[in-house]
Amino acid sequence: MATRRQIYEAKVRRRSNTIAALSTFGVFAALIVLIPLAPGWEAVKKSFFNAEVFAKTFPGLLEAFLLDVAIFAWSAPLIFILGLLVALARDVRSPALYPLRLFGIVYTDVFRGVPVILVIYLIGFGIPGLGLPRPWNSPYIWGTVALVLTYAAYVAEVFRTGIESIHQSQRSAAASLGLSNADIMRFVILPQAIRRVVPANMNLFIALQKDVALLSFIGPVEIFRQAGVYKSLLANFTPYVGAALIFLAITIPATRYADYLLARQLRERS
């Protein structure tokens, strides 16, 4: 039997959802009516929303997107591993290992401070410029290295936040049971820390999926560069809209899932 408070809260939720739906419908209706009234709408529609160009280029964009997925697939595990190692380096507490801690600090400061596109340019053009033989001069390799180095710095900070969120009493209790510092980290701290930072890391990996497109500036013909090729051939910007839709089809469900995990985590803590 529902209580009076539960009935009242359900009523408030229904009213809020109704108001939200009506206001959203009103905004979209206004956009649908007003945008076509703009003087340049027909030219914009022809250049950005050309159905014939969309149908012609979309299959090629999907095929090029497979390269984005492949680069993401081999970069993500490397980022996870390197980010975790850097976070562990920053957590070392022995004075003898302070150089390791200092390395972690410098690494995260440098790669979080430099824009990812600049890292891609410096590594993607700089290292192949050394005259390395194939395949070691491949933009796929060094573009991946640039992404891994940059995103590992952000992932390391997320892991460090998770590690520091575990109360010191748990370390003390584990030490009192005779566990070594390595075992405390492995069996007590990390399992909890990793679980706590899953939503935040998911958001970073969603951003990584989009930033893979930046590698097009150093050579790989992935979806962004393929859209540029179609734009040049057809003198039309619709391929960029198609590329955007493909990215949205991947990122929106992933973002909603990350939000769901975060909300569930908050409910469990409350």
C-alpha cells in the first residue's frame, strides 16, 4: 500500500515529466517552424542536408568509421594499463621510491597540460621524421602512442581519485592482518577504487572515441578525413553531417549508460 508521501511524490514526478515533455515539444516545434523561414535556409539545406549526397556517401563513411573503432579498440586497453601504472606510481609512499612518485606527477602535469592535437602533431610528425624504417614510421603507430600518452594521464588522475577515496582505516586494518603494501593495494584498495571510477573512466573513453578523428591530421583515412574527401569531390558538406550522426549513434548510448552507472553508484552509497 502506497503511503501518502509516495502518492504525493509520484504526482509531482508526473507533473514535472508532463511539463518537461510539453516544453521540449514546444522548443522543437518552434525550431521546425522558424528555421525554414530564414533567408538562407534553402542554401544551407542543399549544402548540409542533401539527401542524395547523404545516401551516396554514408556507406563509405561507415566503412571508414571501422578504422576509428579499430584504433579505439587497441588504444583503450593500453590507456587503461598505463593510466593504472601511473596512478600506482603516484601512490607510492616509500621515501626510496619518491623518484617514481615524482615521475607520475610530472607525467600527468605535462600530458594534461598540452592539447591532445599538439601531442599528435609532435609525436606523429616528429618521430617518423627520424627516418625510421617501415612499419615504424607509420602514423597509425605514433598516432596511437600520442592518444595513449595523453589519455593515460587523465585516466591516471581518475584512478588516483578512486584510490584516495578509500578510507585510511582500510589500509590500517589490512596491515594489521599482516598484508604487505602490495597485497593491500591489490586485494583491498584497487578492487574498490576501480569500481568507483568506472563512470568517470567511461566518459573519458567516450571522449577518446571522438578524438581518434584527430589522427586524420597526420595521415590515417578514418571517418573525418573520408568526409573531407567526399566534401572536396562533391562540393557539399553533407558528409560531415553523416559523420556526426555516426558518432552520435555511438556516443549517446554510451553516455546514457555512464550516467546510469553513476546514478546507481550514488543510490548504493546513499
